[in-house]
Amino acid sequence: MGKDKNPRRVADNEAMAKVRMLRTSPQKLNLVAAMIRGKKVEKALTDLTFSKRRIAEDVKKCLQSAIANAENNHNLDVDELIVAEAYVGKNLTMKRGRPRARGRYGRIMKPFSELTIKVRQVEEQA
């Protein structure tokens, strides 16, 4: 009796991973996401491993999660995966402050971001 299965949010040859509440601004996170867009997952993992940006480690975790989803949940071949999409969204912003001269108050915004990575299986041309 039960409910019908939910339809897949991505195509049959795709897998997805999403991470929320990354403690960085969307603008800085998008620089790292742009670095891996359209690349093979092996090359993207290498680039993230040797990146000097602090947030690259969290992006790498998300990419590894997308690869694991593709392999375990959707039976896709890891060697044929590319990063199809990597996009960034805004999340909440913590508002903090600091006293300034002459009784003023300096606002300090501490933004959070979210990241979505989709990997797609493509057959290699021989």
C-alpha cells in the first residue's frame, strides 16, 4: 500500500551532493567552485587538494560525497565522471559588531554559503 517512490531530481547519468552552512562568503566559495567546473573528477580532486584556499577542503569533501553517491547509489563508473555543475548559494549571515571611535559601532557580517555539486557520467571518445 505505501507511497510512490519520489522521482529523481537529477538525470539517470548524474549524481548530486549538497553542503550547507559553509562558513565563507558565496563570492569566495564561487572562486573555488569555478576552479573545478567542467573538469574530470580526478583532476578536480587534485586541484582542490593542492589549492591554498581554506574552503577548498570543504569543497573537496562535497565532491567526494557526490562521487560516492554516483558510485554507490546510481551505479555510475567513477572513471568517466565529470563535474557537470558546481553552484553556490547564500545562506544566513551572522551579524556581529565592534565598538569604534566616537561612540560609533562597526558592523561585522559573517556570511554562510551553500554548495551544490553535480557529477555526470560521459563516455570517453576513443
